[in-house]
Amino acid sequence: MIGYVTLGTNDLDTARAYYDALLGELGAKRLMELEENGFTLYGKDMTTPSVALTRPFNGEPATAGNGNMLAFQMQERSEVDSFYKKGLELGGTDEGAPGVRGDEGPMAFYAAYFRDPDGNKLAAFRLGPA
């Protein structure tokens, strides 16, 4: 149902370098670049959900939305840990270290939260027991 999610940036070069490395961890790459507004689409291919970066169309500064978050689903807890660590190594900031949220059971929610250099909130999560 979701085609792509767009995140605003004020520093396209920094954002592209950050997401080149971060999303590369998931096997994603740049699929499209439009220089007039910097729209840059990342994904595995054009048929699966993607993430886009862009300078705002209205020319106003990009700001991180309060309550907005982009969550990436992982297959293993170790992938959550690795993605979170990579996000921080690339200049992101911590919003919640990896760990179980709620009960450790058949539908355990293991997640980590961080912000990119523009302040956009990101998460990595895995559902299920350890």
C-alpha cells in the first residue's frame, strides 16, 4: 500500500551521504535523482516501498515532524542493533537504544530509535521472540 515516504532536508549532500551508507546496510540504493529540488529516491527496486529525500517544494526550511517517524522492519535483532549503530556512527542522534518494548513473548517488539542529521526520527524493529 505504501509507495514511498519523503523526508525533508536542508543539506542535500549530507543527507545523501547519510542515507547512501545507512540504507546501503539494507541493500537499498539511489533509484532516482531530480536535481531541480534534490528529490532522491532510495530502494531496492522501483516495485517496492521506497524512501525519498528532498528539499521542500515550497522553498521553506525542512523541519522534522513532531510525531512523525519512519520505521524499518528487520528480520533479526542483530540487524536492529547494527542499523541503529550505523545510524549513530553516521552522525545520527540516539532516541532509544535497542531493546524489548513491552513483554518478551511471541509478539515481542524489539526496537531502536534515532534521528538523522536533519532531525527526522527513524526506527528499526523486529517482531517476535529472540
